[in-house]
Amino acid sequence: MNKIQKLILAIFVPIIFFFIAVFIAKGAVGYRSSTLF
């Protein structure tokens, strides 16, 4: 991969994992904490 592709992965991969973690957390806790996200 070139430097641009590595830069894109370095930016978007953590963001994707963050949203997945938030989605799982909202599903596990329930809608009570939906206003926190």
C-alpha cells in the first residue's frame, strides 16, 4: 500500500471500531444511555 492508503486506514479504522463499540454499549445498557452518545 502507498502512504495515502495507510493514512486513510490509520484514520478510519479506529473510528469504525469506536462506533461499533458505542453501538454494542448502547445495545447492552439499553436506551437509558442513548442521550449520552
